[in-house]
Amino acid sequence: MLRFGGVAATVLAAVFSVDMSAALAWEGDRPSLARWLIPEAISAKFETWLGRDEVGFNLLDETVGFNFLDQTVGLNIFDETIGTSDPDPHDALPEFNFRMNYLFHSGFDLWRHGAFTHAGVVWSPQGLDREGFALKLVFGGGAYGYRSGALNDAYVIGRQLSASIMPGWRFVRNGWIVSVFAGLDLQAHKLWPDDPSAGLRGSYTGMRAAFELWHSPTPQTMIAADASVSSIGPSYSARAAFGWTFFRLFYIGPEVQGFAADNNYKQIRGGMHLTSFKTKMTEEWSLGLGAARDSDARSSLYARFGYLIKR
């Protein structure tokens, strides 16, 4: 039995690349992963596990723990039916408290009369899927075009650069994950040609508040929303989306979005989104496609792309 337990432990350690010096403890008085691999403990553990199939490393059945062949509870190698797909599934794994503290995100928006891009990071010292303090830094920039009545209907190109640093708090309650932030906002606006009727021209310092929401009402559905408003302008952006799992690969469904930079430019849009397409356990991609209409009553298609990685 000891020999079999040693072989099985070696295989499991190789599969999951266990770092013995960093092995994470079970909750309460349950032993750490490192203690599982101590020869004296292996025999008793495997005698228990092989005698029944409710808990532990279950390689052949369909119950709890590390399930390699089916799609049930715990860490599922081939599926994601438990926990939240976004922002993090690891809260469903009390045995292995993998704690990721950084979320790096980036993306861009394209439509007929403009384009924007952004990048940023969220730092959560207690873990991305845990309730507690979070710090968000966001950088963005882009260009847009509109017609100005003050310039005899001349076509104006506007450029916007922005940076925000916002401390906040993440709330985790019964499957709801809500993050709220507030902090400093910096913006710089430039217009060609200069439009005296525009509300935003030059550099500004103000305050920005934001919130993000994620909820999975069922294992097959998701609800997401986010909004941000700045005292500069004021300017704002907001988005809401609903989705269903598609072959358990990603979520797909409708979305609506709107944003404005004071009276310089405004846009509303509606379309379809693809969210939480994971190429790795810590990487996600998103996409949005649909129709947009702006403050000049112009319609066009839009495309939105996003990428995030957790560390």
C-alpha cells in the first residue's frame, strides 16, 4: 500500500507541479498538501480514499475533488461548471487555496468614426476572488470625430488621453461579486481644429468613481455590468450584459453600452458579446459586435476586444 501511495503521490505531484515549499494548507485542521506526500501519511490516506469515493483524489468516479474523467464538483480539468468563470473559479477549491493577486487587462474599441484603447491592473492583496481591498489603475486613449455647428459644420477630430488610480473594495455575497472604486482621474483633450463650443479642451484633474458586477444565476448563465463616471465634463461609460454558456467554452449573449465625453461626443450601442473564453486557466478573451449611434445621429458597426490575465 505504501508503494502504491508513493507512486500515486508522485504522479499527482508531477501533474500539478506541486512546489513543496509553497504547498497550501487545507482549511481548519485538515493537513497541508505537503503532509499528504509524507510517506507515513500516505497509507492511511489512500486506504480511506480507495475504500470509498466521496472525497479526495478520485481518478475513476464522478464525485468530489479532482475529477479527471467527468464534469462534477471541484477542480474539473475539462470543464468549468462550478464557481464563477469571471473573475475567478478558484474560490471553489478550498483544498488548494491558489491565490492570485493581480489582474492585468487590456482592450480596444473600434467604430466608423473613432477608436479607443485601454490597459490597466487591479491589485487585491487578499486574492482576486476574495472580499476585501482592491486598487485599480487604468490608462486609456483614443480619437473620435464629429461635426461642429460652431465651425459651420466642420469635421473635428478629438483626441483623449486619461489615467485613473482608484482604491476600492470588493464584496462577495452568495454568488454576487461587486467591486466599487473611487479616486483620482486625469484627462487631456485636444481638438483639430479647435472647437470653442466643445466642453472639454485641454488638461483636467478630477475624481472618478466606478463599479463592476458579476453574477452567475445558474451554472449556465451570467450577468455582468460596469459603470464609470468622472467629475471631468462630466464624462461617463456604462455597460450591461447577459449570457449563456456555449458548449461550456464561453458565454454568449446580448449587451448594451453607452459613453460620453461631456458634450464633445456621445454614443450608445447594442450588440452581442462573447465573454470568458479561456485559452488558459488564468487567461480570458472577450469580444463584442453590434450597432452604434452617436451624438451626430450617425450609425455604424462597432467591435470591442478584451484580454485579461491573472497572476
